[in-house]
Amino acid sequence: MKRATKKLSKQMEERLHKEPPPEVPQGRLISTGSTLLDLAISGGWVRGGGLPGGKLVEIFGPASAGKTVLLCEIAGAVQRQGGQVMFKDPEARLNKQFAQIFDLDTATMDYGIPNTVPELFQPVREWKPQPDEGVVHGVFADSLAALSTNLEMEDSDKMGMRRAKEFSEECRKTCRVLTERGFLMVCSNQVRQNVGATSFQKQTTTPGGKAIEFYSSLRLELSKPRKIYRELKKEKRVIGVTARITVEKSTIWKPYRFAEVHILFDYGIDDIRANLEFLKRGRDYTSYKVWDEFSCMGITKAIQEVEELELEETLREQVIDLWEEIEARFVQDRKGKRRE
């Protein structure tokens, strides 16, 4: 496959990166496993995007949308880049076979099953992994909704009101530690019906109070998943799901960007499929055609072609080039505001 893309023009480059990018904590970014999601998170100030260290990230959404998959994809990426992993599993359901899908080595990570909110956060503040300049170490929790409190364990907090206060207390004590030591902390959370919400208000909320929402540098919301089917003659099976992931809050780059993510059972995030579909849609936005070589193929055949010829990295670079050209078109080209 020939490289069909072209680099951004100097003018486009200046429009997209109007200001110098902020310093990347610990000098390295961690991939989510999805090129488009990496770009949605921080593609405007670092080519290719990704997750920097020193941040608290909340991933929330409905059941079976892919929260644990995304968590494990990021944890595996931390290990592959030489970082150490602390994995806290309040739901107690992570198994080695599932973790191996993501190259996540459970034997070398600090694994624990906390019962209460302090049991999750206190070890993070005490954690002292082997120092290594330029390496991001990761803390992962799946999921916050399963955490309890000592009062609740003793049946003294029937309404669960203490949990929100403990989240607030622990976040206050932990957020600065994450920044100082460059830890990347990623937590999954469930959603609940927002009882009493009007038609103008959001219909769902996350349990545990507002502390995680306020202290998170990045919040990723997963939509209700859509099933991916495969048909063979008269048989039909669900082989995965597709979810839209929206950057609901961000202090890293711009919020409200989104990415379509395909998750296949026993495989993980199908980045090739998402990248090919993005290039196909991109024909409507750009003057150069990066999809042309695959236009005569179905998506399944195109994926096989990319894998057989080992063109994954070339495909990823084309997606980044196209994404940057499209994004640059939406940058407001205005003179700086005059302030008295």
C-alpha cells in the first residue's frame, strides 16, 4: 500500500498547534489501544495523542459497553512501555486468561481486592515503584461502584451516605500524589438512573458522589453498545460491540471530542476496523483520497489485507494525517482577544 496521505501544510500545522504543546508529564504518552480515541484525548497538542502521566481518569458507561476492556488495554500499554501496574479489583472478577488478551502480566503487577474506599486510595499514596525516568506507572481500579465503607460493612450506614464523603476525602489526599509522582490512575465506574431528573437534565449519574467527577482530569463516557454480528450461512453470532466514547471532561486538551471504538470478544479493541472506517468517511472531507486502495474491498477483506501485509503502522499514520487536516479546518482563525 503506497502512502496516499500528505503532511499538513505549514499553514494547517500552525492553525492546529497554535500554541506550544504543554510539557508531557514523565515525557511519555500511554495509548488507549484506539488511535481515534488517543487523538480525541490529546491529538491537538501531541501528534498521535494518548494519555499523559500524573492524571486521574474516570471511564464510565452502561454495562457491557467495554469499560473493563479499555482499562486493561491501557494497563497493558503501561507494562509494554516499562511501567509498573497496580490493579485494584473491587469486583474481584479479573482473571489471567482475560488479562492475557491485552498482554497484561498479572504475575508482575500489584493486584488487590479492596473492600472500602480508603483501601483503594491509601496504597496508591504509599506505592513506590522502581524509579525510572521517562516511564509512566499506572494505577487501575475496576470499578468504583463496588467499593463500600467501614460503616456500611458494619451495617451502620444504611443509606450509603458515608461513601461520597470518603471519596471526597481520599481524592483530596491522593490527587497531588498522582501529579508529583507522575502516576496515571484510571478508574472505571458504572452509571445509575438519575432519579428525579427532568427532560432537560442528564438521565444518568455515576455513584459515589461528585468527588471523582470533580477531581478527574479526564472523563470518558461510553455510550450504549451496539452489537457486531457475523453471519455464516444460516448461523448468526454476536462477536463484539461498538461504542462511542465521548471526552466528557478534559484538562488535557479540548472536551467533547469523540471516537467510535469497536471491541471484539477474545481480541480487544479492533483499531484496524475503526481506522479503515475513518479513512472511508474522510473522503467526504479532504481533497486527497486515502481510502482508494481499499474502496473495492469489503471491510473484512480490507482488514485481512492490512494484517497480512503488516500495514498497521502505515494505516495509523494515515489516520493521524487525515484527522489533523480535518481538525485544523475547525480551528477558529481569529486575532487574540483584546483585554483591558
